[in-house]
Amino acid sequence: MEFLEKIQELFPNGFVKNDLQKVRCPIFVMHGDQDPIVGVEHSHYVIKNISDSRLHRFPKGSHNLHFTFAKEFKQLVEDFLSDVDDGY
């Protein structure tokens, strides 16, 4: 959440690919393999270029994972936040 609050400060010209290395907080990327809007290559690019990042893919998921897979989505986020909290 802190990252989202500071995104304009960190990326005044917008969020561009070359700036991903500047991200220093843990990032959890979730991707639906059937997403018609964002291809999985974007998720792979993010996790490759942000050192403390991880990816969880939903093979049957689309762009609205938080609705379609609400229970699993919530648990994954809670687990991620718990892991991050334990590490800091």
C-alpha cells in the first residue's frame, strides 16, 4: 500500500518498464492465464525485473481474479502479507 501511495513520487513520468529495478518492496503478482487484457509476459517481465517479487498463476483465471477466485485470492494475499511481515 505504501508503494501505491508513493507511485507518483517514484515514477513522476509514469510507470515504465525501465523503472522496475527501482522498486525495493516485496511484490506479489497474480495472473489469470485466460486474461484477455494483460498477457502473462507482463507478469514474467515484472518478476524478472523486481528483485523481491513472486508470481502466482491461475490457469482458469481471467482479469477479475479477486471476484472469480475470491477465497483463494484472499488467502494468497494474507499469506503473502504474513510472509512479508515476518521478514521485516
